[in-house]
Amino acid sequence: MSASTSRTGARALVDQLRIHGIDHVFCVPGESYLAVLDALVDTEIQVTVCRQEGGAAMMAEAHGKLTGRPAACFVTRGPGAANAAPGIHIAQHDSTPLLVFVGQVERNVRERGALQELDYRAAFGAMAKWVTEVDSADRIPEIISRAVHTASSGRPGPVVIALPEDMLVDMTDAPDGKPALPVEAHPGPDQIAELVALLGQAQRPLVVLGGSRWSAQAVGEFEDIARQWDIPVTVSLRRQMLFSVENPCFAGDLGFGPNPQLVARAKQADLVILVGSRMSEVPSQGYQLLGIPAPSQKLVHVHPDSSELGRVYRPDLAINASPAAFVQALRQAKVAPSVSRSSYREQARADYLAWSDASAIRTPGDLQMAEVMDYLNQTLPADAIICNGAGNYATWIHRFYRFRAFGTQLAPTSGSMGYGVPAAVGAQRVFPGRTVIAFAGDGCFLMNGQEFATAVQYDLPVVVIVVDNGMYGTIRMHQEREYPGRISATQLRNPDFSAYAKAFGGHGERVERTEEFAPAFARARASGRPSIIHCLIDPQAISPAFTLDEVRAAAIAAGRGQA
């Protein structure tokens, strides 16, 4: 478009999205941004209409997590914006680029408490990297450029932009911006040399991968580097797609319920190389793996945001770089092999293989989730995308599913429930030719299960595996640990989820025994429709490691509660 051509603010906004390479919009329509909906009609930007703003925001966040590029989420003012908050919070904790556009009341009625008015800077200021409101259509190219740069650079995250309804129909002659590129920071050669020296001295080194700003190329190259270094590699919470489980250097994940041997190995390491991760509460096992502020291990911390370096842990070597840039700089680094390090790495690998052996696990009930995960390992292609929200059911995925490729895991490090189904829908919209599987607990599913209707509307053949134990299982587990035998507010009476799927126009299956899962899954895949497989498990099977009764007994033995 010519810089002198006049257009509405809404048209200018949509033009900027196109210029910055934003090709997906996830939304719940609202009268506050009708002008944008109209402007989208004449573009090639793909629009996905969702059933609730939380689902829309999570779909857009899933897009950002898979591609490294922000998608746009549009929601209406007030309640619509409030509903989007979980997706914004996930993007913040998961370091995911995300643009959230929120309708706003007209400028001439602001601060009167107009219909659905909300102060977005106050509401989202502590949750987003930047929150702003566009007062003039002339500033749209400037603000969208800054928003994309902010969302994508440093530690990526969400940006919230409020759009006054009347501003969107104002005319503007403002020229277009230029495509935004993330700001890249690279390690210096002296830093790489120091890292090589530290590795040369280490007898028990451990690499921990996490965060965002990775690429498929960087992941593949680091796998080769790890083999050359002969060093064990672990991943932080829900970042298992950053290192293939088939690589002999893979030693497991530091998430919920990790291998105790891996936790001990992290504590006993003499060098920890932390790449991309903030090593927050869960991967640090309650901030117990590394001393604060001074770790007992030597620490190399690589992070794209300089403000994260030294924020919690004081590193011996701080490298301000994105993971992709860091890996690129390592290509020429030479680390001499070590017999002791090789033995150390082999033991870490053996511990992981024993821990993730599904055949060694037997839990109460007729449906064995470890065997279900083993079947999926044998059946699904390496590029299948696995999605889940929060709940104890996720421990089966993290412990037993074998992630083999980058861009195959969608799960919130924020611990948000209700994420799996909308994430699967967002993933299938971005990659229509790939296999997408969502896991959800019975409580987790019904927090955003309405987005199954979105899957049906767009003919997306996602398969949702609902793991039903008739309760909010994670909270019940904590309840039994702290107040044994005193059950309150954690029991659920659930619908027939297979019938739910059929009511929406999808395919439904009900599974009560292990041997029923494989044929049910095959039928779901063959249907070509969005599917739900309703898996009923024994409530005692709260974890691969222990039962509810064992949690209660341990609590009573420790003197908590009453027998």
C-alpha cells in the first residue's frame, strides 16, 4: 500500500499484521472490534473463531510455542479480556511470544465506568511484557512494530494492546512499518573459551535445557554437540521436545515427580550448564537443586534476557544469548573426551531407561496408563504433537512418552488447567497434516472442553484422551498428604465424555481396560473426525510411583491428621 493512501485504523492494523508475518488470528468476536473483523475479510490471514476467550488465547500461545512467531488473539472488552487472562499468564511463564488485542470503549467515554470498561494497564501490567492503548490511528504502525519486537525479543512473552472502538474507524495516512526481527545476542569467543575450560575441569557435568528461542536446527546441532562432549543432558519442566529421548546423552526431565536419581545427580554435579531455562520452582524442585544466590555447583547460565542472569542464581559464567545463537557459537568448540565423564554419562542414561520402562510399572485398576503410553510410543509418528494441561495424569506423559523431535510438545509450565484441548486445536490449525493428540484429566477437560466444538467446526482430526478418575486428582493427592482422610471439594461427577464427543459431531470411545485402548484409538484415527477417548482409571492410580492410600498412610505415619 502506498504511504499516502488513506485507510481506516482497522485496515492499517490488519496490514501491519500481514507485514510482520502474522498469519493466524484466534478470536471470539465482539462489537468492540467489528472494524477489524471486517478488515480481515479481504486478507489471507487465517481466522479461527473460538468458543471462549481463554481457549482463543491458549490457541494463539500454542502457535507461538510451536513456531517461535507470535499469533494474534482478538478478544472483546471487559469480560472477554478477563477470560483471556489464563492464556496471557501461560505465555508469560512459558516465555512465548503472543499478541493480545482487546476491544476498548470509545475514547470520549473513558473513565466513566462505561459498558465493559477496564483499565488494561492495571489489569495486565504485571502479567504482560508491555500493555498499551492506541489513542491515535496514526500510531498503529509504530505500536504494532514495537509490540512484535517486544513479544519476540529477549525473553519472549505476551503483549496486550487495547483498541478503542472509535479509533479503529478513524482514517490515517500513516506509512507501513517494516517486518520485525527478534533482537539477537551472541556469545563472545572469550565466553566460549571459558566454557570449554570449565568443561575440561568437570568430572560430573550436567546440561539442563529449557526456555524458548530454540529452533529445530539448534536442537539437532546441540544433540550432536552433546554426543561429542559425551555429557548427560536433561530438560526442564515440559521442555522434553528440546532433546530427543533416543539420544544416548538424554538423562530425563526435571519436572513434576522426577527420577530421584536424576535429582541427586543434579545436586552432586560439579558443573551445571543451564541453557535457556530460568530454573524456576518446579525444575529446581522447590529451589533446592542450586543454592541461592550462590550455587554449590559451578554454574554456566545462558539466557536471551540479561535481566534473568543473576536474578536468582549467581552464575560463574553468564552468557546473554538466545539458545539458538549459543548453539551456533558452540560449533567450533573442542572438548576433549574423558573416560570418567563417559562412564558418568552412561550411568545417567541407564538410570533414565530404567525409570521410563513402562513394563516395570503396575498400578491399581484394569486400565494401565503406562501401557497406553507405550502403545502410543510404538504407534505415533516422531512429529506427532502431544498436548496436555495440568494434573497428575500428565505424569504418565512426561515419564513414559518418548519425545523425539522439536515442535512436538505443548504443555504449560505455568501449571494451567484447561490447556490441552485448545492447544491441540491451535496446533492442528497451524499444522493440518500432522498428528495431534491432547491429554486432559476429567477436571482439566471441562475447563475448556467447549473448544472441541471449534475442532469440529474446522474439521480438525485431533484425538483427545480424557483420563477420568472422578476427582481433581492433584488436589486430592495434596489433601491426603496434608489432611489425610479429610476429603473436601475434590470429588467430581462426570458426564460420558464419549457421548459428549458425539453430541458435538465428533467421534467418541469409552475405554475401561488396557486391551480396549489400541482398537479404540485406531477407530478414532480412522474416523477422520475430532475424537474423544474416555479412559476410566482407578482413583488409586494417582501416580506411577504411589497410590492415594499410600499417600494417606505416609501422612498419618508422619503425624499429620487423624487415622
